[in-house]
Amino acid sequence: MTGKVDVAVVGGGITGLTAAHHAAVEGASVVHFIGAGVPGGLVANVGELEGFPAAGPVAALDVALRLTEENEKLGVEVVSEDVARLETAGPRWRLSTDAGAREARSVVAATGARLRMIDVPGAARLMDKGVSQCAWCNGSLYRGSEVVVVGGGDSALQEALHLAKFAAQVTIVTRGETLKARRSLIDRAADSERISFRWEAEIVEVLGGDSVTGVRLRDRATGEAEELGCAALFVYVGLSPASQWLPEQIARDTDGHVLTDASFATSASGLFAAGAMRKGYGGRLTHAVGEATAAGLAAVGHAARGKP
């Protein structure tokens, strides 16, 4: 894998797919490193996208696959490899994978974020044995069972609503007195007879031998602990930016989010960032699409200015 292009996009989620699309529409030569696995990023496991402008319910994976196909028709070269190293090569950037290297005048970083896991006894040991971060993948395994969801944002509420289609009871455990999710999701969860809430509580241990049998909760107001029986625990307690592959000199905040200006340019010339890996990201899919569009166009503009 060798050659030079105008724009390289890194990240196989909706953000990366959108950035590659708009760069290609502008006539730039584009290589898109989507990584291993199916395109779509974290939202690929969501059966129905919330707040996405479409005619009726739409699955994220379907959107991602259609975008990939459309991008290929526009001439985007899709590479199913992860970028192991990004470094400057004169006025260009060199992106290296196990299969080789490519050079680009501009790069859009759109690798998003990873779901955080709770750091309590039993969580790592029982991962994929009842501990999960994909209700759409595993929810049907717990038909008629009691399950727990930890978190208070959009993802936690969306997954709880999906789980309620199968489980006998879904208990949402949240550290605060209120939720951070969208009002529409909160209202739907509150109206569900199968969903209940444990406010101001935190999970301090996941219980079970070969599989999850329950969780130990601590009341944050009183400090009292109790056990809550369940067959599965679904964890949605936030995201960590997937920015570790970028050069050390790229400016980030203390959590690893990439710092950009209003045009999504990073601290390095020709490198742009958009989506969940960026400081200031709005958090919704529509924000990702908007940022990706702007970053892709900015990358094309930078590439054009560098041409003789």
C-alpha cells in the first residue's frame, strides 16, 4: 500500500464516513482508513438511531454501509486497516499500517471514543459473561430476566429501552438525582412499566462465579450497601477519546480530547479533528455529521493550498 493523496481520513464511524464523503464530493483524492470490522463505530450496534434526520426508524449499521458504498462510488479508497503511526513527511503526513504507508496533504482524525468500563471487583472478570456494553447485541439473551443498566446519559437510556423489550425488569443505576439524557428518552423510560431507577447509587462490585448473579450497590447519601440480583449488567458510564495514536505533540486536554480551533484544525498544520475525540464535541450524532462536514471541507482547502 503506497501512494499519495490529497486527504486521508482515519476512523470508520459516521464522523469519518461523512468527512471522507464531503472531501470526495469536492473532488479531492481520498483514502479512508476505517479499521478492522464493520464501519459505523460505536453507533453501529444501535438498532434505531435517535435524533437522526431520516424518513422513519433507521439502523446505524445500514447508514454506515450505505455511506461506505456511496464513498467508494465517489472514488474514496477504503482501507480496512488501523493506522499505527502518524508522522510528518515534509509538507505531507505519512500514515502507516501493517500493510504499508500512505501520504496525504491533509488528515482528518475521526476515531471517536471508547466506552468506559467501571473499575470495580468482578467487572473485568465477568466481561462477556453477563457484563456487556451492547444491549442491541445481547439483550435478547436475557428474555424474562432482571438486568441492570448503569449510567444516566442518552446511551444508558436508549439501551435500557431496548432491554425492556426482552427483560422482565430493567433497573437503571445512576449516581445523581437527575439524568443527563434527552427529555424524550427520560419520558419514555419513566413511562415503561419494566424500567425502574435507583438514584444516588453506585455499583461497588459485580457478583457471580461463571456468570453475573447480581451487583452490590452503595447508597451515596447514606453509605449503606445492598445486593441487587440480576442476570446481566450493561455499562454506559461515559467515553474516553481514542486519540492515543496521534503524535504526542498534538495538543489535548487532561482527558485526552484533541484541542481544535473553530475550523477543526489541531495544533499541527494539515491535521484536523472532528467528533467524539475532540474537545467541545456536542455529543449527538447530528453534531458529529456537522463537524465531519466542516472538517472534511477544511482539509480539502488545506490540501489545495499546498498544491503547486
